[in-house]
Amino acid sequence: MGAQKSIHAGKAKIDVNVDLTHKLCAALMLSPFRNTGGPLSLVIGSLCIKHPNLFGGSEKLDVFWDKGLYDTNILVAYRRPRPEWLPQQSFVLQHSVSPEIGVHGLPIDNFSRSGSGGVNLCRSSVGLDLSEPASCNWGSTTSIKFEHVRPVNDEGRPISRDLDGFAVTCSGGAHDSMVVLKQETRFAKANDNSFSRFSLQIEQGLPVLSRWLVFNRFKFVGTKGIKLGPGFLLTSVTGGSIVGDMAPYQGFAIGGIGSVRGYGEGAVGTGRSCLVANSELTFPLSKMLEGAVFMDYGSDLGSGRLVPGNPALRQGKPGTGIGFGYGLRFKSQLGHFQVDYAINGYQQKTVYFSISNVPS
């Protein structure tokens, strides 16, 4: 379904991955929400360059480039060696362009799909990550970064308003800037019959300049997996909230793969707060094939009206949604294939088809 190649140039390693699977996905799913502009735009690929000893002192340089169907992401990370008992430092530079479908997308077909709302986000950031040494089952990362966010339309032109004339930035201008201090804490524990995972992210916008965003945003994810005979039950709960300055794109988008299946991306709602619960039972059908049944639920906890411009209300999003269905999981040396058939609260049926490559 794609091509992978690893090249060694001196001490550096270059990984190239070209994925043509979207052509198969497009045949099985509904048509894209906007014109992609040519046959090459249907190619999804990535490029990874790693150098383990950049200046002769074990300094590591990683360069990642990912191209999606409508988005692109470039990340450069530089790490200097430090004693293991000290936090590991990484200097990170990142630039991405992606459609803002979760908040500004237009729900169609009884909320089973989300079309383009004409808003895309160009994000540029530079910062420092500090990874604390792992302690038993716990780990943590602290980072500080400067971020610049610039909305553009589908043609790449800067915009400050959405299709209804409401501001798409917190400042009301063509861009937002912020300095963000982020703390992430992780817990993981596993045995032969179950596993538990928990993560908590807290972001604080710092008042460096008066026109920069000042806010506090947190998000948690708790996951529990239990073996039930030959099957496996996986449950998870995700929640979060934001207070202070807020741009619409910082809202919590509910709906879609990884949230509430049966709905398009963000088609359930967009809020200052959210709560999403997922439950899935998988069971073996053969050595490489598994069946699955699942149920998802999500809510904006009545906070949709508190998002600037109230995009969820203008687009008629319900704010609460439930989806359920069944699917297949196929695992092979070529990749992992997943097909889900979901029904939302409006009895609209949706098929999700995804492919992930196995790391080499």
C-alpha cells in the first residue's frame, strides 16, 4: 500500500515513507471536502532524518516532515547529552498547516461528516522541552514555547473572520501570539491481564506582553484495558477545560475518530469544556483478524455557548452525542488495517477505514 526506504549517509539515517493508501480509502469513504488540486496531492508521505552525533559530542538532530492530504508538518529537534539523573533537554522548532475542521467545519449528512469551513491554521513555534527521568511507573515533561498562529483560507490567504463574519482569533486580527508553559504527567502500569494509563496536561499562557494570550488549559486521558477470556475490553475517559483568553481554535472539538465515532470531526460540539467516554470490546476471529464492538459518548457540558463566536450553535451542533457500532481489526507484517461501521444518534451510518504502517 506504500513504500518505505532507509538510507544511511555517513552517521545520519534517512527514512522515507510514501503512502498511497488514501486512494483506496477515498474509494471506500465519501469524497474529500475540497478539491485537492492534482494527483500528487493524494499521496501521503513522510521524511525523517536522524543524526546521532552532530558535532562529535553525541548531540542528536532529528528532522521530521509529514505530508497529509490537506496538512503538512515540519519539526526540527536538537538534543544535547546530559547525565541520566538530570532532565533531558530538547530544542524544538515546528511549523504546521492544517484545516480547522473540528471547530469551523460544517456538519452535513446528519452530522456524520464535516465539510470545510474555509479556516486553516498556520502554526509556528520555537521552544525548549525538559523530560524528567522516569520514576517507576511515572514520567513527566515540562516545556516552554513561543507560538504564532495565523489563520488562512483554503487558498492560503490570511483571514481574520470566518464565513459568517465572526473573528477566528482571540485578538480579532490576522494572528495570535502566546508564550505557553506546559506540564505533562504520565502514568502507565501493565501486567499479563490488564493495563492502566493516565496522562494530565496543563498549559499556562504567560502574560509576557499585554496583547498575548493569557489562559489556563488542562486535559486528562485515563485508559483501562482488561482481558476477558479470549477478548479484551478497552475503556477510556477524556476531559478538559480552559479559562481565560481563548480563540475559537482552542476549543475542545468533540466527534470523529478517536472521539465519538458515527459523527464527523467536531460534529458533536465545540466547548470550553468536554467529556468523552469510549468503550470497545475486541475478540479474535483468526490468527490475524479481530472483531470489535464499541460505544462512544461525548458532551461539551453545556459550554459551547462560551466559545467566542459560538461556532457550535451557529452550525447547529447538538452538544451531546452517542455512537455505537462494530468493526474489524487486521494485523499483518505489511500494516494494521481497521474498519469501523458506526451509527450516530441520528441513525446516520458511517464507515471508517484506516491503515497504519508497522514501524521498520
